[in-house]
Amino acid sequence: MNKKWLLLPAALIAVAAVSLALALWLQDEEGRPARSLCFGSLSEATAELIDDGKGGEVSAYEKDKKGEGDLAVFKMCLVSRANPGGGTTRGIYSLIIEDTRSVAGARKGSVPLGGGATGWATATEAVAQLPAGCARRMGSTAPYITVTLSAPSQAGKHGTVDRDTAVRNSVAVVRESAANLARAQGCS
């Protein structure tokens, strides 16, 4: 048998093994396929970190508005939870992915994102900047792509968690979203 014909079955076996490994790795704790939300930038587990304390399954409404030139990227994701008894949902937070000419300065009382990520977070909002080169790969001529979180239900007088936990949740959401978007664009 010609050795070059052995390459095809070997390649098919390798692809099948990688596919199986990915399928197993991308499962939740109950063995179901893990869902991703917000244009594939958030795992369901991370999306669920921010909660208003009333429970309910998490879902997302995504809107992608394509532009041209300098400001060509605008993606909005509204994360909601199902109300008890079904039927309706209630908004929990929003995530905006957009190109921009400048990065928003840190808010008073904010903390840096850390872990090599550029940006800041508070209990109710956060901003992460994608690495250089991501804007061009996403079709923009603007210098920056940012991920902006607004989570007013997480903290304050009606909040369900303490300030430190709320800040950690904000950091986790924008860091994961920015990292996954950058990875998908090949600019991480």
C-alpha cells in the first residue's frame, strides 16, 4: 500500500479525536453542550455571575449593527433572566462591543482588570480594551475596540451582592468577553 494513502485515515482520526475532546471540554457540569452568549464572547457560567437574586434561566438578545470606516463595529448584547412562572424576562445587564477613537478613563473608585487585560471595573460597570490590531481585523479603522458592561442591578441599595463580589463579577464578564473576542479575531 502506498504510504500517502495512510495519511487520509490518520488525518480523519485526528480530526475526530480533536472534535470529541472539544465537545467534552465545552460541556457544562451536567454534560450538556455549553452555551455561549453575546456573540460567542461569554460562557453561560460567566454570564450567570451577575444576577438580581430572583433566579431564572439566563438568555441574551444580540444586535449587530455594521458600519463602515472609522466606526464600523457596534454589537449590543442584553442579558436577561426568565421570570418565575415563565412568559417574560427581565434585563440584568448590557454588554456593548464597539470601536472607538479613545478609551474611556477609569471611573472614581474603579480597579484595574488585571491578568494582562487593559481596562477597569466598578460594581456596576466595567470597560475592557481588546488588544491592538483587533479593530482592523473587525473591519474598523478606529484604533480601539472596547467591551463595556453596565450592570446596575448588581450593586447599590437594591443589589444582591457585596461591592467586592460585584466588582469581581464585572471583571470576570468583561475580561472573558474581551479575551474570547480577541481569540476569535486572531488578535489575542
